[in-house]
Amino acid sequence: MPEKKIIALGSGMVAKPCVDYLLRDKKNVLTIACRTLSSTQNIAAGRSSAKAVALDVASPELDHHVAEHDLVISLVPFVHHAAIVQSAIKGNTNVVTTSYDSPAPEVSDNPLRFKFSWSPRGALLSQQISATFLQDGKVIEISNKDFMNKAVLYHVLDGYSFLAYPNRDSVPFRSKAWLNEGLKWSHIQQQLTGAASATEVDLLAKVDEVCSFRSPEERSKILAGLKWMGLFSDEVAAARDSPVATLRSTGQDMQLPGHTSALELFGEPGGYSAMAKSVGLTCGIAIQLLLDDEPASNKPGVIAPYSREICDPIRVRAEAEGIKLVEHTL
């Protein structure tokens, strides 16, 4: 089988686990390049299928090096990605890249609660962006000046303190079929009744407005029945011909208040950091799938992991490396 020539640009923490994974396949031959030759030599040392070179990605030499390889991995700061992609287009070379930043709880001993030894510039810039997202069916826009004012405390696992904030423009993800969340029962009632919102308080207020009860006891009994059927809940309703047809005698009632997926991954003493492992190995896995002609990955143009066809093969291999999400139903 012909060898696959790969050049990795960058020798930071993510590079080593990525290189280690790719070198498991005997047909892969790697060139590790960055401005500091000694850094690349540390990664390539003792590996017959890897060599180290000194290369400034901002130099004219980039085109020559990229064209000599079947695939280029961009593990340098994101400001260089565009130039690397342009070089790869000239050389008809595939490109795989990733972006990354990471907090570390035990080292977040500064006022901003960040582990700045990872990516200080990336961490700070991520707090100075605008954001757009959907909330209760409405498009919410937050300017970069107000961005962190909208951050909220978010519980993931006991023992951690996280702030949640929007991730740039999330609206386009609404069109992804595998992210369609469906219409919740509470929102159906809001649309049918014209309530001010889909909260239980507003829904009950609308019921009181449009309905007449003979006694407080009758009101309590009827509202208790509506709640029991889940009509005010956040459960997603199954699509039927009409709202009435959605409740069927053969159906099984279920209430699902919430569902989370959490990843708790620790660094290895003397080995990979947690972020290096989760990013580097995952990057290596995606590259190997591309080199192995995985159908979902071998398409022209820019491909992002937004479909199950791309994500599932990566997830299966990542779980085999110990990178696995823990599912919780709340």
C-alpha cells in the first residue's frame, strides 16, 4: 500500500498526541514543522517515520513544503489558517485543522479564572465577540460590549464552577436535521391559547382568562389533569396531523425534564494534558479516517463535523481512547 505523506505545522501540546496516533499506521510518514527546530525534534526523536524541519508558516517556503505532502495539519494559531489553506489549494493538498482553548480548575488561580498557560490570546479574544442565538423562538443578538454581562452560572458536575455564554452565531445550526429539537408541549399551548409566554405561570394565567370554573375545586382538578398529561411541560411533542391526534390512547406518557452530556477528562502525569489528548487524538482520528477514504470525510470543499456521518466514526474511535461523554438524565 502506498505511503501517505503528512506534514504537521506546529509543535505545541496538541501535536504530540496527534502525531503519536498517526504513526500507529505504518503507511503514514510525517514531517513535523515549526519555527523552532528543537521543538519539532523532540516530537520526532526516535521515530523512523517522522522527521523534523524548521519552517515559518509566514514564509514563501510554505508552498513548497505543503505541495510535497498528501495532507497538511494546521496546529498553529488560527490567524495562519487562511494562508495555509491557500497554500494547500495551490498544492492540491488536503488540510485538517482545529482550534482550542482550555480552563484548568486547579490552576485557575487568577482573577479571571482562566488557565492562561494554554492560549492567553485565544481565551481573551473569545470574550470579546458578538453572539446570536435562538431563545424561545426569538433571535437574540448580543454585542461584544455586552457579551460577558450575559454569562450565567451553569452546573455541569458537582465540584466545578462554570460560566456559560453564547458561542458566536448559533442560529445556522437550527437547520441541521440532527439538531432539530421539535416543538415542546408548553410552546404548543402558547400558540394555541395566545399566552404571553410558554412558562407555566403564563399558561395558567391564560387558562384562567379564557375559562370559567364553577369552583376553586373544579379549577384545581382540571389544571392538575392538564399538568398530568404534560401539556405545560418541556417534553417534545410527536408530530401528528393535528394537536388533538397527538394525544392517543395507545401512547405512552413520558416527562423528560433535562438531558446532559459531560466529559470529565484528566491529564496524565508526565504524559498528555487532558486538552492535548482530547484535541490532538481527535484530530489524529479524523485525519486517519480521511486517509482511509472514509466516505463522509472524502468530499470536496470545506467539511466540518456537523453531521452524524462524520462525527460517529470519530466518536467510536475516540471512545476507544478513553475520550467518552457521560450521559445524565435529570
